[in-house]
Amino acid sequence: MMIPDIESFIPEHHVARLVDEMVESIPDKLLFSHYVGGGRAPYHPKLLLKVILYAYTQKIYSSRSMKRMVEENLPAMWLAGMQTPDHRTINDFRGVRMPAIMEELFEQFLLQLVEQEFVDLEYMFIDGTKIEANANKYSFVWGKALANHDQKLRDKIQSLIRDVRAVTTEELRGDNLEEQLTKTVDN
């Protein structure tokens, strides 16, 4: 019996393929510069980047939900190469090892998706809060209006990044508390 290739189940224009393409274009040297070496062999940084960026596109920001997604979601399984990093590994990667590069990559990825018209950030819903957009369209666009739209787009992205950073920080605090409790019980 032949085992099917998971990639064949991912549609050609699926967002997971865009995530894969973007992350693969990043030089390994840039990513490995954040690893000091020693200890257990880490997951490849590109694998973790793919999982996290794909999760963000699916409005999943919790590391525990990302872990569950890698176990249950076919495109996420494909991006992770059938590996299943735990929630601490995911959160440590995005919150401790590479927080600055994660935010920059996420912003660049969102801009790329908007540019290619895969997503439209005109309407954005976060925690049930509706951010009103200007729905009036004209047949021509002034240069100043374009710059204004670009700035609004970047502001929305920064707002989303702040929300993700808050979730990451909260989960890191929770993990530290969990480790402290474990040490206390062991002593």
C-alpha cells in the first residue's frame, strides 16, 4: 500500500504554499544566527516560522492552538513536515529567540498577501471589535490618498502584531510559572 504525499492534497493557490515559498526564500544563515548551539537538536527555524506564520493567517495566536493545528490541520502538517513541536518550543521561538524578526517577517508577509490580493485588511475584527473602514471608492486615486491608505494598512498590521505579542508574553509568563511550580514540587 502506497502512502500518499500530503503536498498533493494542498490546493495550488493555498496560503500555505505562499507561506512555504516566502520562508524558503530566507537565508538559513540569518535564522541560525539566533541559535547558540549546545543542548538537544532544535527544530529547523524555517519549520517553526512556517507553522507560526500559517497559524497567524488562520487567526490562531496561542501556542497551544498552534500545536493542536499541527496535529490536526493538513496544510499545517505539510508545512511542519509531519513534525509536532510542543507549545513551549513554539512560544520560545517566537517570544525569546526571534521576536524582532518574527514581527518583521509577519509584516512583510501580510504586505505581500495584500499586494497579491489574497487578503483585504479593509475590515478587521479583533475580539469582536469592528474597526470601521471608508467604503467610498472613487474611479481615481490621489497620491496622498495612496500614502494615507498605506499608512493605515501598516497601522493595522502593527495593531495585530501588538495583539500577537501580548498573547506570546502572557504564554511565556504562564510557562515560567508552570516551571517554577514543577521545581517547587520536585524539591
